[in-house]
Amino acid sequence: MTEHSSPAIRSLSHVSDWVFDLDNTLYPRECNLWSQIDVRITAYVMEVTQLEFDAARELQKGYYRDFGTTLNGLMQRHKVDPQHFLKTVHAIDYSPVAAHPDLIDAIKGLPGRKFILTNADSGHARSVLSRLGGEDLFDGIFDICAMDYTPKPHQSAYDAFLSTHGIDPARAAMFDDLEKNLLVPHQSGMATVQVIASEGYADERVDPWELAHAGGPHVHHITSSLTTFLRNLP
């Protein structure tokens, strides 16, 4: 599947609710905003566990992989205060996120409602949207707090989101950079789109599984340009 031919494989003309992940989806992974957060999470894990950098880094990534977020792992295993964690790790410089009027226009032109479903908090989401130029673009932001801190890819996160906003999954599409976060949407009947990094992207702070993309049945479309993908929809 390629980003230009995939819309023809499975049309999204039936979609009336468009659901977008935030980090590394609405802005390109290449701007390395998430890298700032990633570094702060490592420091947080070091403080909580008193581990040295390498061991803390390994634990952080293990929690991220196995619990959906490092926060969820820290809450389960170390009883951390989620609000303190979120405030600490999102104290970053948002200037690397550039205004993206073409993307904003492409999303604005989609028929129906638009939502953000993110494992971050709403304050972080609003900061990103302010930089992109889409402060008033979305009908709702469903964040990690609304999920009661149980994140994607856990079933309960999606169930709570769909119920809160009265969304019929058969008429919805989910966009996310992590293919594992598209499994439950696929199983629920949503169309799925994985937004991947540009070819050749590499960062020593990113584990290979974070960049993986698959042609399995739960990933209906793959694109490295969300704007191009949306503009090419029939």
C-alpha cells in the first residue's frame, strides 16, 4: 500500500467522524518535539526509581511498550501522581512545531466531526494546535485524563471515547503513528490510517518498534504525508 493509491483500496467516503492522534501524527516526527518529552520522561524515571540513565531508559521504553504509556507503567508499579508527571514532562519548547495551514485546511474540509484522541493531556494538545494554527478545528479533545489514565492501545480508552462522543465506529476513521494503536479501532469497525515518518528517518532515542509499519489487516492505509493523504481522498 502506498500513500497515493491506498485511498482507492478502501474508500473513506462513508466516514463522518475523523479521529486523530496528536504526537507524531498531526506534526511530523522529524520536528523532534516528542524527543523533548522523551528526554524529560527519562529524567522523571531516573528520579522515581533512582536508576542510572541506561537502566532508566530501558525501563521507560519497556513501560511504554507494555503499558501503552510510561506513565501507566509508573502508576502501576511506582504509584506516581499522574498530574505531576504530565506537568513535568510537558514543560517543553513548542517552537519546533511550525504553522501548517495546508494540513489545517485539509482537515477542515473533511465532512463531519473531527476529534483528537491522545495519550497526552489536553494542555499539551492545545499547545500543539496553537502552533499548527488549528485551535478551533476540532470538536473535542479526548485526553489521557478522560481515559482515566488507561491509554491507547487498551480497549477501555477507545470505548470511553466512542461512548462519550456518540460515535458509530463503522462511520469513523482513526489516524495514528503507532500501528499497535490501530488494532482496537480496526476490530471495532473503524477505518485506520498509520502516519509514518519520512523514509530514512532515524533517531537513537526512538526504538525500532516505534517506527514499525505493517500491512496487516488492522492497518488499512499508510502515509508519510497526512496532508497529501487527506487531499487525495475521493
